[in-house]
Amino acid sequence: MLKFQVSIHGSNGDAASSLAVTFERTLAALERLARLFIEPDGSFVWTGTAADGGLWQVDGNLIDRGDVLAYVELKGQCPAERLDELLSALGWPDAPLAFQLLQRGICLDEAEFRRQAATDEGAI
């Protein structure tokens, strides 16, 4: 189970880079995920049960900047496979992403984010 509190940005060398997808495209992709409830303003909650029977939940918010998706805020925990589904709605793996750990004020690439999110402390 991965634990996190993160904002996700496009990976163009800085955390201020917009994502490679639009707000509308991301909203539509997230609406297709089972057990994910999303509001038209981009706020969402996604819940489920892991293979070991444990419950998980991710709360999020899509933040737009004009015609582009500026970034996404996520907080919660989920299995890696569910995170993959969520990230695919953001253009991953075709478009690399940057993960800014809000509590620590640092920006990580995907591999380091996943490593830290898998620890007991989580990436928060």
C-alpha cells in the first residue's frame, strides 16, 4: 500500500510545469474508474479494498490553468496498481510526472516517489 500527500506536475524540469493533458480529458478518464466519485469542479474521492482485505482511499483535486491541467493534489493511500490507473488519466507513462511532497517541500521523480510512498512513514 502506498501512502502519500503530494501534488503532481508535468516534468519539464520544474514543479511549476503543467501536465500534458487537459482538465476535461482528465475528468472524463477519472469518471471511468470504478468507485471513483468526481465533482465537476475536479474534486474527487476514490475508495476500494486491497487484495489483503485492507481498505484504501484517495482524495484529490484537479487544478486547471486555462486550457491545461496545472497540477493535481492527492492525499491518501492505495495499492500501486490503483495509483497506476490514476496516473494514466494524467498522461502517464507517455508523459513523465514530477511529484512534490507537500509536507517536506521537495520534488521527486516517479521512482523515488514510489519508493518513499511504500515505506511505513509514507511519502508525507
